[in-house]
Amino acid sequence: MVHFRLVLYFLLGFVHFLGAQCIGPFNGAANCDPAQSQLSIVNSTDVEFTFDSFGEVFSGIVHSGQTILRVRAVNNPSANCKWNLIMYVNNASTSTPNTEWEKLNGYGSSTASSPSLNLIQVRVSNACGTPQQNGIWQSFVALNASPLVIIQDVSSPGLNLPGSCNGTQVNTAGSYLTNYSEYTFTIDYKIAPGFIYAPGRYTLRISFCLSEM
């Protein structure tokens, strides 16, 4: 008999797009055309993790390919578009501590703590290996607005051009329509809570921000 049940609702959102007010130190879109550039998200429905067996609680649950991001970046005239793609975690609640998931309701009388924001693990990849941490499980810092970088090449003043599929952080004008494997990103999610949190239903939000570098 299973004596523990924890349901986590994972809400996905995204901030759209070059030149938008994204969380972080980003400039306006001077080199990228905000009218034609686009960040689109596939499978943007909520992701639900339901833990109702000991094996799931200890080993965790993985949702593979749950989110697909597609980038289309277009140059302004006589300019070279260079972009970042970053994700942020947030519990989207003013009444919840800014290090925890928002609690929707609890089960039983447990006095254990709510899950921290770093409980969720994410893995970003594409066929050309362009993300900064391609294929590697990562966790957020347990604080609202904490970022995880997908593409942000601050080490190079130049442009990482598409077409060669050589694993660099492709970050200039191009599209998933012409270079699918470099402008498309697959995101997997994993949670392995253990028995340290109070059983209940919790929620958080991940936002995706495409902005000019």
C-alpha cells in the first residue's frame, strides 16, 4: 500500500520576443526586427507530475519532449541580429515565499516544508547541440526569477552562424524553417521529490525569453 501522494502542477509560460520586457539586463531590439522575429512554443499545456508510488517518489518522473521552442530571428536593415534565449523560474504568487512552489492545497496534517524551486530539473537539447548546456540536466537556483541559459554567448563578440551544425551557440539571423536543428530546442523535465516535502498540490511557472544581445 502506498502511504504518500504528491501532485505537482507545472505551468509553462513564455515571454515573447525580441525587444520585449524580459526578466534580465536586456537591451531594446536595435539589430533584430521585432515585427518579423518570433519565439513559438509547441505543447504549451500544463505539465503534471503525480507521485503515487514509492518508486516514483524516489526515482522521479521524467516528461521528455514536453516543450518544443522554435526561433525565427530576422535582421533589421543594415544590421546583424544577435540574440539570447533564457528560461526563468517563478512561483507567480505574492503570498508564497520566493524560494518555494505555490501551494494549491495540502493532503493530511503534515508540517513538512513545501517544495523549493530547485526541485524541478530541466534538460535542453537540439540535434546540432547548440544550447550552452546541451543534453545536461540542470536545476534553477531556488529563488524567483532565477535564470538558466539556453543560448547566450558572452565570450564572443562575433556571430555564431547557422548551417554547419558544429555545436556552437548559433545566435544570429535564421529560422527553424530553414535550419531546423539549430533553431529548435527540445526541453525535458524531471522531478524526484523524495519524502521530505508535505504532500499536496503545488504549482510553478517557467518562462522563456528571446531577446536581443
